[in-house]
Amino acid sequence: MQKSMLLFVKIGIFSALFAARIDKETFASRVLHRKTSYIVLMPEHSTSQKRYPVVYLLHCAGCHAGLYLDKDYGAQPQKLIDSVDFIIAIPDDGSGRGNFPQSWWLDSPVKKHMDLSRFLVEEFKPRIDSLYPTLPGRKNTGIAGHSMGGFGALHNMIEHPGVFGAAYSIKGAVDIMPFPDNWSLPEILGRQSANRENWTQVNVLENACRLKGRDISLRFYSGPNDWFADANRRLHHTLDSCSVPHTYYETGEEHTGFPFSRMRQVMFYFDSVFAGTR
């Protein structure tokens, strides 16, 4: 009898950890001039009487918002959302189904209707703030992502420090200059040989010191087996040289995939950052 009761209690606790509310929505974007989709994760304990911080989670190149929920990808934030006290909003740039170029979460100077940074700040965030019980201020707004999404997180913090108060880059492509022919970059920035200024104006590594003096929380990681290991180390040294507070660490992970254990660290980091604002 006691063993049965104990098993019941354990199952109940286990089930509660997987009770995230998952909203999958589509809307017509005026900035992108097309329909776009997104996913919102809310803790099961959330209520309309309480307001919550938000983390905007950006996907990698050629991926889609739903990949973060895929068990084969690894991250599975839906399994952790009840352990923290914020909302996760995951936009989709449309590239994962081959319909649009990989966006890099920036405003393209050459490709019409590819202003993904403006979309995030002027349209997507206001939509989330209007539909969900959010705390909309910068101290309660975080941004994170893997690979291209890591680039997007840091790029958008640099461009919009008044919107995003915390950022976490997961093996981010923080230096795009060595890749003049990859991942739709020539399509959204122009050929590097003829449009180098377009590339340098958005490159995270070359613009990182613009964060100097900003009240931000910043963490990122890479490692020896990552495609962008050297660039992330150089970013760490660059931020040190211009006195931008941050945390950098390395792991032995490959570039592809986003382990569940790392997702736990990312989520608890934001939970800790937001807890200091309440």
C-alpha cells in the first residue's frame, strides 16, 4: 500500500513537470507581408492575474520554431517550463520549409520584406505583450538562440538594448565574415565582395563594443568542437577589452543540436536574471 502511494506521488510530480501550455499560432505580418507562425510556452501554474517575463527564443538556419520541441533536437523547453516563472515565445522565420531565405533575424538591406529584426521588435513582441500576461519592460525581456539564432539574439540586443535586457547565445555564429557564400547570407546582405559594409554593420563580433555602458545581462558559450569556437573566443576577449560584463564558457558539444541539460542551464539563467527584477 505504501509503495503504491509512493509510486502515485512520483508519477504525479513527473506529470506536473510536463504540463506546459503550448500555443501554436499563425498571423498575417504587416512587416513581412506574409503569414508567419510562432509557438508560445507557458507554465501550467501561470494565471491571468499575474504577469510574467518573456524569453524570445530564435531558431537556427534552415530550422523552424517547432524544432525546439522535437525530442531528437534535444532542447525540449516544454519539459522545463513549469520549473521557471516566465513565458517563452518562439517565432518562425519561414526558412525551415524552404519558402524563404534564412533570415539571420536581421533587417535585410537588399531583400524586400525580410526585416526580421523590425518584425521582432515592432510586431511580434507587441503581439505577445497584447495577448499574454507579460511584463513588457526590457529588464523582463530576454532573447536567446542557437547558431543563427545565437547570432540573432546578440545582434538584436546590440541593435535594441532598450528592448532586450538579457541575452544567451548557444554556439552562436558571431562572426559571419568567413562565410561569404553560406546560409542565405549573400541573398539577404548582398555579395560580400561588393557589399562588405552591409556585412560589417550587422556582424556581432565587429559591433559588440556598442554594448559598453548598457545595463544588460549577457551569457554565451561555444567549445572546441563547435563550428564557431574561435569566433566566440574572440568575442569573449573583445567584450573584455571594452569592459562589457558577460559570462562565457566552453563545452565539448558538437555544433548541431541543443542538449536538454544545456536548455536547463539557459532557462534557469533567465529565471535568475528575472528574479532580480521583481
